[in-house]
Amino acid sequence: MMKLLKYLGGVACLMAATACHDFESLNTNPYEPVYDPTVEHVSPDGIDLDYTLSDRALASLKSMEGAVGSLFAHFTYEGVYNDYQVTTNLTHDLYAGYWANNVSEFVDQSPTYAYTDNWSAVRWKHFYDDRSVSEYAQLVKTFHFCNRDFYHTAFYLTRIYYAFLLSMQTDTYGDIPVAYYVKGALPPQEQVTYQSQREVYAIIFQLLEQAVTQLRPENRPDVPQYDLGSNDKCYGGQVDRWLRLANTLRLRLALRVSNVDPDWAQVQARAALTDPAGLMQGPADNLRQLPKRQYQPGGNENIFALLFSWMGNVVLPQELEWAYKNQSWRFAAPVGPSFNEDESVCNLDPRCEVLWFRPTPFDSLTARPFPLEHPTRPYRGVRNGDINVGASYLNRYSPGRCLLTSEPSHPEYWWTLAREIVWVGYAESLFLKAEAALRWPSLVRESPEDLYLQGIRASMDYYGIASDRIDTYLQGLQGKAAFAGGSREEQLEQIITQKWLAVFPNGNEGWAEVRRTDYPRYLQAPLGGNQSNGEVLPGKLIKRLRYPNSEARNPHRPQQVHQGTRVWWDVADTMDDTGKWRQPTNFR
């Protein structure tokens, strides 16, 4: 699977702290299996660290305890963000309908479903070699073997975050290797086995259930706990917020499997909804990516501001333009086969004006001290696959509304180099509850419609949109009619469409929900067909990333799986055989 020997020497290094410690002699015979000599008697079963360490390995871990805080900070910072452009923006973000690519050298690659091995390989490497082996394994082994009671809380916070990363990895590829890794150990041979996606989900749910149970006050050891403090950029060590994240993530993933295994989904949803810690209670509970620019001079930037600075690398996609202009109306909704693109007849989604510029030359948008935006051109999105792109096309299409400054926020420009990004948010949690109320009314007190409207308001509140503008948008919201006698499928379409808008710009989650539900109806295949070499049928949407080419030599890798193959929880194609969106069936 990977050349593990390359990493075993560095696996004992806890980030940027001291020199690597000396593990016992490794088996370096290239004709024998690679193994990790720091663990003994490890099995592939279960999630517990039920193995032992050699005395030398334990001594090495103890000598490095002082670095676990910085390692945790690195683990949670790089988890989603590491090489984000190639691991996510050029794939998931485009396939979710959140961005359109505006670079001539890329337009006939991933935007048109051409497989680029380097991008998949980088994502694969970061998850296994960097996150799982170099960081997660060292954290959980240190916490478990060095002083289990003292590190009790830190151990389970690490497990929650790993469950979060694991969910994105399996949703990207389907079946993946997870045995051994989840226990902080290395497989005994390079050609590792794969677990089915259902098995991976079972492991994720076990991780979350165990963490939530063990982090309850009555189950925490009665000893002082290691304080991650400022090294916890997610929640500053506030356990209650971590618990609400775990429950919200559990509900997210319960709904993910609701079409393929409704009974299991209900069991997991009930556990998430009835746990005493509850779901996210407000925007302070958001799981956020804080660019290092917020707390470290010269630190890493917000990736979307950075992409803007590169001559407008990404722009508004046509799918989002249609969503902004076809949800709320000033008058009666226009009748016709096409989606509305006229801003004069709709209540333009106010999030559009916060997030995007009107089409304007790039030089004007980077003028000092502030951008000189064209005042009247309508917001316009481009369809992925359009070859007419480049800096000059910012005259036609809308780039992200960006001010290239390190300020974390600005009232007129959403994207700055220090702007946070939300990976799991309060607004999303309300939409999750809305769908849960639709599927299992006995589990949720509020109505699906009330939660749907609360979710829209929470999303707009997050962007600082004035309440009167939110009220106007809600008054003209066509989707409300579905809750007055419409079918559950019609109601779900409204919930998911608005959740898709609220989850932006998180392409990992957006693309997963597009595949699960086949909403929103604005989705399109690439203009001019795809370049997948027959993997994705004409008119169909891409369904997963291909395993990196390095996995081809592993006989355990799933066979006959490609970018047009649905993952386990994706039960139907989005488009019919003519390439047109078709009404899905999400209740079984």
C-alpha cells in the first residue's frame, strides 16, 4: 500500500519538538514484510489499543511527551487543509457545485472528470502517512500508554477528530484500509486489506459512541486532566463543545446511510439526538479552520483568498448562481423549462452578495485600498468544462468577494487571508435535525419546516446579513409550499437544497450530500462531455475518486471500481440516461 519503511523513522517524531527517538532495529530486508516493532500482539479486530509496547518503545514515547500538544495542533490543523487545492478544491469542491475552475491548464482535467493521479495520491498519502501514522498513532499511543488517566480526555478528543477525518476518506473512495490504523498501529504487511465502507462506518460510529460515553463527567477519571489549551484550535479544550461536535457528526453520518440501511440510520440518529450533551447550540460550536494568519504572522492563508489572488483561479459556478436566483421570489415564480437568471424578478439570496463579486476585471478587484467592483453587472456563474476561461473572463463571471488582507473579518468582503472556514456548523446541524424530523418524527420535537427556516436564518446570521433582508428572503421562499401538504420527498428537496447552500464552501460534505440525495436539482454534468476515459458514462455525475495508481499493486484493492461507481450509501444515479436530472427517491 505505502512504502512504510520510509515513514517509520519519522513516525516517532512528535511535530517540531526534538530529534527523533531511536526505535528498535527495523526489519529492513526488502523481501520480507514491513512491520512496526513498537507494538506487540496487535490484531486487526476492534478499535481498542489492546496490544502492548516494548519497554524501549514505551521509554521513547515518554521521552517525547512534551511534544503532544504541538502534534495535536498540527493534526487538527492539517487534517482537512493539507494541500487543500489538489486534495479537495480541484475535485470535491467542483463536484459539489461550489466552485468552477478558471484555469486553462486545469479545465480539461478534474472539472471534466479526467483522473489526475497526483491529486488522489496526495490525498491518500496525507491521510495514511501523515495523519494516521505520523500524528494520530503517536498521539493515541502516548495518551494510552504513558499516563492513561491523565490523558483520558485528550485521547478521546483525538479519536473524535480521527472519526471526522475517516468519514471524509471513506466518502471519497468507498472501501478503504482502516484495520490497525484505527488502533494506532501499522498493518503487518505493505499490501494491506481493505474494509468495506459499511465496516468503516461501523468503526466510525464505535469511535464516536465510545468517545461520547467516556467523556461524560461520570466516566472521566478523578484526576487532573492534561489541558490541550491553545493547542486545541478547534475548541480550546472545551469538552462540552467536542461532545456536541461528536453528536452532530454522528447525526450527519446516520443520515448518510439512511437510504441504504434505514434501520441502522435510525439507531444512530436516536443515539445522537438523545445524548445529554446534545447537538451544536450556536455558531460558537462550529468546527472551524482558523488560518494561521489569525495567530501567527506569516502563517498559512485562507485557501479561497489565495486562489483569488492567483488571477481568480476559481469563480462562481452556474449551479450556485441558479440556487441564488431560484429560491425566493418578489412576485410569482416564472414559468418555463429553464432556471431564472434575472435578478429583477427574484429575491437574490443575500449570501450571494456577501460571497461573490459582480463580474469585474481582475485589476479593478485588486485595486488599493479597496476593490473597484462593477456596480451593475449581474452575478454570473460558469459551467465546469467551459474552455473559455482565464483572467479576462472575470469580466463575465463572478469571482469570490475577496480583500487581500490578513484581517480575519471585514464587513464588506467575506474572503480574506485570515477568514475561517467551517467544516461542521450550527446551521448544518439544524438542517440535519430537519431531515431527522422528516424521517423519524418521534425523535425530534420541532417540525421539519421550523427547523428548515431556522437553518436558513442561522446560515445568513453567520454571514452577518441584516434581519430585515433575511425576512424578505424567507417571505418569498417558494420552498415553504412543500411543507403545506407536499410529499416527504418534496420537503426533503427543500431541506437539502438549503443545507447545500449553508454548507458552502465545504466540498467534502457538499459532494457527499449531492451523491446521497441527488439534490439540488441545479446539478449539471460537465459542459461538452467528460474526459473520464469511459469511467463516468456520458451525462452522469462523478461518484467517487479513483484509488491512486500506487494501490494497483495491492491485490486486496477493490476491483472494477472507478470514478463512475457509486459508493455503498449512494443508491441511485442523479441523472437519467439522457443526462437530465431526475426526481430521486430518498425514502425506502
